[in-house]
Amino acid sequence: MRQLSYPADRTKNPDQINERTRDVLLVRADGMRLFILILFGILVFRLYSLQFLSRERFEDQARKNVEKKVITDPVRGRILDRAGNLLVSNEPYFRLVLDRSWGGHGSDGISAQEARRGILRVGELLDWQVEHTEQKLALLKDVYRGWVDEKNRSASGYVILEDRLEFPEMVLIREHSRELPGIRIEEGERRKYYQGRLACHILGYTGPIQREDFMALKEQGYRMTDWIGRDGLERAQDEVLRGKRGVSWQRRYATNLVEEEILSKRIPPTPGEDLFLSLDLGMQSYAESLLAEKTGAIAAVDPRNGQVLALASSPGFNLELFRGGIQPKDYQDLLSAPGKLFVDRAIGKGGGGYPPGSVFKIVTTIAGLEEGIITTGTNFHCSGGIPVGRHFKRCHKRSGHGSLDLYGAFRGSCDVFYYRVGERLGPEVLARYSRGLGLGSKTGLPPELHETAGLVPDPGWKIVNSKYGGWGLGDTLNTAIGQGFLLVTPLQIAMLTAYVANGGHLLKPQLVSHRRNASGEITWQAEAVARESIPVSSETIRIVQECMRRVVNEPGGTGRAAHLKEIVVAGKTGTAEHYKKPSDAWFCCYAPFEAPEVAVAVAIEGGGHGGATSAPIARKFLEYFFRDRITAPKEEVVSNEVVD
């Protein structure tokens, strides 16, 4: 049987055993040394990388962990009239926010329990609805997680509890501040409208940014908590008025509590520019007073440069309701109020405009003269109307005017004369001159004002849009005297009047005179801008000017009620008739005749005859405009003739 060798037998040859063991141990030791060397090398390289290669990156990250950027909102620019009278400015407002570092018993600011208690107490003081309180309490979870949605944060980074506090509410919060850990009041600025409803449609208002606006503007730096211009010039000039945000940096502890502000990195905000309008506060206010208890509009422009001096629409609404954000009930009351308060009748916003009535005879006269259809000596006989098929189209003077030349027909606003002219011109020529003189298109106001283009019809338009069949002779005759489907705005007629007054230059209306920055420097100045128009000879313009002068200054003129003793006024009346509704009263004019300074258009819904209703209004406006050059206002003079 084979003998087994046991470990005890190895002692008989210790040198051989030790040598083998030594070899194994040496190999293992060498491997361990290599492993430790490699590991140590990796650690050394990593330390070198962290210390030197990635030093700047980690320093930047560390700095970001302790330095927080805080956005500073700029002061919104003011809106003033042409003389510097304040129309819109700013006033302090108060915002209620939650600040973890504000109060509390611990060194790390307030606890979640303290914050909850503070919000509940605020809800009691301000009489919040239960749902509103619950919404604010739900934000605490995000607050202590370290992330709050932007729409719930103020520009300084605190959580908004109440965006607009009234002054009594602010006082109440301050009185109970000891009971409100974490609750603080931030001061900001909101719009103040100094003139109530004055120029409400033109100025517009501000409000919280809507989601669709935010999605369109967020690339330009707008935030979900921003207030922006929502209507009118506040909207059209928002980018200019809002200014540019500033940036400040705060050094914070790891708990996100503020340690200090880093003044060296502060970039102050740039205030918005002040907007000086072309409007004159006195003229605008007086124009609106002339429209009191009426529905209509007045537009007054400077025919030399197109600057709008007054643009009044009645009825209107009080801008003070929008000062801190309009309440839903107040907004619904405005929407449901009689008279459609948000409709700007001066530019057709919210409506389509008005039929112009006989003020359109300015266009028909220009077209007739330019096309050689009539001259100043052309005579047509008016017996009170003309037959058109089976109908008899009447003149406004049922007994007839007799035989009239151009001057007599324009002065007395004879419809029959202009029926004859329109019949010879035809609808396409009438439409071409209408559009060439600025009708049927927007005058050029900022699109945010929602100006309407009005309507200049022609046979093609009627086929597509009307349920009354094709174009007929009656449509042409109606168009020639400003009736039918025609629609215009008072501003369009004011610009047409200015076109005649300045010798044939169709201008773009200007609502802004100039802009000024916080340093007092003029950054932009309005200049006269000509619009494309149809060529018209200076002789034709001179004849139309003389026609308009006779309307106001000669016996039998339909605009005698606008006559001034010291100032020569040129004008045209209009009465736009409606089926089973009162007529709209029109009057347009300019003055002084020799060197025009102002062109005016007045339209009164349901006002009746233009010469009896709108001409006296225009005269009162001119008396105010020329108050330094005329004696005490005289009594109204209304012709015994039937006024158009």
C-alpha cells in the first residue's frame, strides 16, 4: 500500500518548502505593489485633475451655488400730451410674498410649519376664500423642495401670495407683522391714469401677460409674472415703455438664505422711455365734452404734418378701473353696458365705420373734375329727384334746387347733381378715386389700435359679398352721394379733409410726437409721412377748396353753422341715412382757409342732419382751437335752407 506524505514530513526538507512559498509570496507581493501603484496613480491623477485641470469649472459651479441672480424690473415710461401734461404715469403698489429668511425662530429661517401658520393668518386678515388659501398652502411643498414655478415667483425670487395689495390691506399686514413669519411686502409700481376716461381707447391699459402673449414674447425676456400693455398705445409701444431689466447678485447660504448683495456685479435697470403724444390735453378734453351724452366721434389733425390733435370717441370707459388689474365683475359690467364702450368710433375699432353721406361728395367732385366729366361751369337741373327704373331717387331737397353749377351744387349739397356725375363716372372710377384718396384702407395707425379699413364697394365686391344681386345703377348713384355700402371712419375723413387743405398731400396720421429717455434726450421725433395716393392736379384741389369755403361762408351753404367771424372756415356737411333708423350727422372742415392749421371731422350716430348737429360741434371745437385769435363766441347760425 502506497505511503502518503503528510505536512509533518515537510519539516524533513525545510529549504525546498520555503523556496516555493517564497516564490508564490513574491509574485503575490509584486502584484499587490503594482495594484497599489496603479490605484495611487489614478488617485493622484484625479486629484490633479480636480485641483488644476477642472479648477475653473468647479469654481464656477461653486460660485453659482452661493451666488443667485435676481432680476430687477425697470420703471415703465410715462405717457404725456404734446405739451408735457401727464396722461399716464406710475404709482407705488404692494405685493405680498413669502420669504423663508424673513423671521422665524431658527437660524435657517422659518420652518414649513411656521410658513403654513403665517399663510393661514394672512388668509384670515385679507378674507381669502378657502380655495385661494389652499392654493397658496400647496406652494409650500415646492418652496421647501427648492423649486417654485416662475409664474408664482416675483422678480426678486420670492413666492407671490397676493400680487396687488390695496393700501388699507398693506397697512393691515404691517400691523400684524409679528404674527406673520415669512410674510413680507414688496413695493413695485403700477400704472396711474390721471385723466380718467380721457383718450381711453387710444391710451389703452396694462394687465397680466396672457399665456399666448408669453409664448410669443418669452424669447424677448418676458416673464410669466410680467404686466404688459394689453390695448392701445400701452400695447403698441410696450417695448419702448417697459425699458430693460437690471440684474443684481446675492450671495446665499446653502439653505438659500441671503447673506449679502454683491454690489460689484449689479447692473441697474434702464427705465422705459417717456412717450409724448401729438394729442393736446385741452383739445382732447374739450372734444370729449362736446360728445357728452352723444354717440359718435371727433377727429382733429394738423394738415401740415398729419399729427393727431384730438381723437375722441363716445361713449368710453374709465381707465382707473384698470389701474391695478380690473376685477372680473367690473369688466363684465363694461362689456354689458349700453353703447358698446370698448368700440372706438373714431377709427372703427370694434365696428366697421359709418356711411359718410354727402362728405363723400368731396371724392366725387375730385373724380369728376379729374376725369373731365364736369367743370366749374357744368350745370344740371334738380327738380327734386331723378327716375331710376321704376323708382324715383330723390334729392334731400324735395322741392328741388333748380339749375346749379358745381359751386352751387356743392354749397347746397344737391344730390341730383351728384347722381348725374356718378352716373357718368361709373362705379369702377368712383372706387378707384376713393381708394386713391385713402378710403377703404387703414390710415396707418399702429396695428395694436385695431383700426378698421372701412369699405369701398364695387361691382365685383357686391357679387361676392351681397345678397342683393348684381350691381345696378342705383348702387352707383348711392355711392356718388356717400350712401349704399360705403363705410368710412372719422379719422379717414379728417385725413381726406387735410389732403384738400394742404394742397393734395395724403399723410399718415401720427399719434406720437416724440420719445424721451430718462436722461432727457430725444430718442425719436415724428416726421410727416406721405401715403401713396392717386394723382390729382393742383387746379382740381383749388376748386374743391373753394367749394368747401362756400359751404360755410355763403348764404344757402349747408355748413353755415360752422361759420366764424374772424377765421375763414371751409367744410362739408353730410347726412348718412339708414333704413328705419335715425340718420348719422357728419361735418368735416379745415381752418384757416388761407393757411390751414387744423382739419376736423365730426360724426354723430343718429344725429340727424349734419349741418344742424355736427357743424355746430365743429364750430365750438374751432372756437376753442382759435380762442386766442377770436372774440367771444357768437350765437349759432343755422341756415334756413334744408341742411344736409
